Amino acid sequence: METLIKDKNLRLTSARASLLKILIDAKKPLCYEELKERIAMDKTTFYRNMNIFEEKGIIRSFESSDKKRYHELTSPIHAHFICSVCNGIACIENYPVPKHIKGAQVDTVIVKGTCASCCMSFD
């Protein structure tokens, strides 16, 4: 974590360390509401640090259909599944994701549908 921050010419504050620890341990992208349950930090400090992390390429963020912004550590580009019913998000590791489409750079791929839990509730 220290190397990651220092390589980006940032100072490792306790707020940044806490945010990075949560994101490193996360199995999926997290929104502010999910992160605030795990950390004592005001919203302004949270978004200021997340914006810095995104500018420096430490994290990647995207907006879901529930209009919330989700954050995850920058890793190889992969797809995300978003449930149209419950807005749950899961990473899809083995989904073929193009890096470029006709000269454009792909940052994220979103696949929408109904998750298994919500499908079962229709039965």
C-alpha cells in the first residue's frame, strides 16, 4: 500500500490507508454508502481522496443504474454484472472485454440482467 501511494507521489494519510485497505479486501466495487459503514470519514474527505485516487490511476469508478458511483482498485479491465432488480454488482472475471473499439479505449464493460437471487423470487 505504501509503495502504491509513494509511486503516485502521494502522502499516505490515515484516511487514504483506510480507504485502500477496504478496497484491497473488497471482492466487488463499492459505493460510498457501503464504504461509510466500514470507515469513519466525512463525505467530503471521502470524495476528495477518491477523486485523487482516480486521477492517479489507483482506482476505477463507474456509475450504476441506481445512480450511485462505485469504486474499485485499478486492475485488468473486466466486466461487471448489475442486477436490474436489486442493483447488486458482481465482477465477471472471464468475460471477453476488448481493450479498444475503433480507436476508443475501453474502461469498463457493464452487463445488465437479473441476478440468481432475484430470478428465484419470480418463481
